[in-house]
Amino acid sequence: MTTSTELVAACDRLLSPARFKDYTLNGLQVEGRERVARVMSGVTACQALLDQAVAWDADLLLVHHGYFWKNEPVAVTGMKRRRLATLLAHDIGLLAYHLPLDAHAELGNNARLGERLGFVAEGCADGELGEGLIWRGRPSVPMSAAALADHVGERLGREPLLVEAPGGGEVRRVAWCTGGAQDMIAEAAAAGADAFISGEISERTTHLARELGIHYLAAGHHATERYGVQALGERLAAEFGIEHRFVDIDNPA
């Protein structure tokens, strides 16, 4: 057993959230019990995950998508009230890390996605490794865009949406950024990538991919961001001798 204060301090040391200009609060968002023996992790602090935390008698919930996003309504009503009421009634803390968890060079979503897909990481197109969000590298072997899509689908358990660039061509260099990073496609193309993988797609993304000459794969926001929070939870469990359980709440988006 450890304390919430110690776990928050450890996460802050690992992830250095002060370096990032984010759209939300990184760190402890809801205070719960101080003594912590059980940490449950998940991608998003939705009601279904909260209910799982209550059933397991978790002391702390660790997520990538927490609460208090920029420009969201501030009134604590409806869904927001129910979520907060669940945490407060059961004295469960909520710890959330967004961009810092995307970027971390070892535990981050991008690092873990690249590892899961078997990519050889070569750095970031928009900053130093561990700070940048657009990772670049190469697949283990050159492959067609369709073969890459099949590989991504098999490794993530979700078929990606593929927009092929005109003329096809093998994928020898790849860039990726998990989640809602579809608008980083121009930077990925400028960095010399043959294909860019992210989570979501917008209407404009198809035109950008075709006109920039880069394949685009929308592999799912949730599907691409399941791995960083698991890695962080496992690190905390090993360091502090506490229980950790990851719960994957199904989300096709």
C-alpha cells in the first residue's frame, strides 16, 4: 500500500506535465482516499469505467481522458454530476494524463503503439523524442498500403479506414500519432512519411491525403490509445507494490 500523494508525485516525475500546453488538467483531478492499494486504469473516465472501479473497490482511477476540458460547460449537472458523484461517494481518486502520456518516450501511447505495430522508431517530426507528438520510423519490411492496413487491423483488433494516395507505392517510412491527430497529416508528409497513422478521420483528411500523396490510416481513437495508460499502471504497480487492473471499455470510435 502507498499513498495517493506518492503516486501523483511519481507520475509527475515520469511524465513532466508542466512541459506541455494541454487542453485539460494533467494530474490529480478528483481527490479520493489517501491510502492506495488498488489502481484501475482505462482510456476514458466514462461511467462504465467508474462502475467497474466501484465493483473492484479501486482506490484510484488512472486514465488518459479525464475531465475538465477547455471550453466545456462548467456546470456540474447531468452526466458530469453523476460521474463526480460516483467518485466522491466511493472515495475514489481520479488521476489523468493527456498529452504527457501521448509523448513519453517509453510509456507513452505513441511509443507503445509503435512497439505493438513492430515499427522501428527513429524520432519525432515535431520535437525531441519524449516531447514531440508525431513519431516517425519504418515498418519491419516495406509493404503496400493495403498490407499495412491489414497488419494494423490484426495487431489492434480493429480494421482501420484506409485512404490510399494516388499511385500507390510501398510504405517504407511511416509516421504516427495516436488519437485525434488527423490534422497532423501535412507535417507527417513534410517529414517524408509514405503513410500516416492516427485515430480519427475528418472529411478534409481524405482530400489532404490524396493531394499530399500520403497514405492515411484511421485506426481508431480508442484503439490507438489503450497502451500508454496500461504501461503507466504497470510501472506504478511494480514500483510501489500495489495491484493494477486495466479495463478496456469497448469503443468502436
